[in-house]
Amino acid sequence: MLVEDYIRPGAIRAGILIERDGKTYSKDGDLVKRFGFHNLGCHSLATFLMDEQENPAVVQAIMRHAKMDMTLYYSHSSKRAKRAAVENYARRIVPESVRVQMRVQETIQ
């Protein structure tokens, strides 16, 4: 009752979850079957802070984790962050002319 009436609607208002066709999805479009206190307090908080480029040591302290690996376990990389990292890497190693050709080929297919 508390989760359905307050936690889940609050997460939707905050943009953590998206409700579409009677189903709940993450910002990345993945179907969310369960969402409650644990998800909101652990996974969502750590992911949000890491997406905001917060220092991992600060996130670890906020989460009160003794080891960094636990903090990294609770923080999930968004698809947008992964794509940005790959694009950043590509910008550094692939010449611009080749990247333009690749983009043109993608739009043709």
C-alpha cells in the first residue's frame, strides 16, 4: 500500500520510473517488475549520484559502504552514460572523417 500509493508514484514524478501502457519502465526503457524502499534507497540513489558525476568516494560515504565494490554494485550505468563513454573514446581514436562516413552509412541502412 505504501509503495503503490506513495513510493512508486513519487519515483514516476521524479523521473526515476516511467509508466506507459499500465507497465513501469526505467529511464533506459527496461521493464521494472518490482520497485520499493530497497531500490529507491540503494540502487536509485547510487545510480543518480554516479550519473551526476559525483566522486565515487563521496557516494561510498553517503551509502555507508565499507568497500567501494559494494557501492559500484549498487550503482548501475545508464545506457546514455555508456553511449557517451563510447562516443568519447571514439572521438579520441577515430578521425572525424571516418566517423562522418560511419554516420552516413548508418542512416542509409
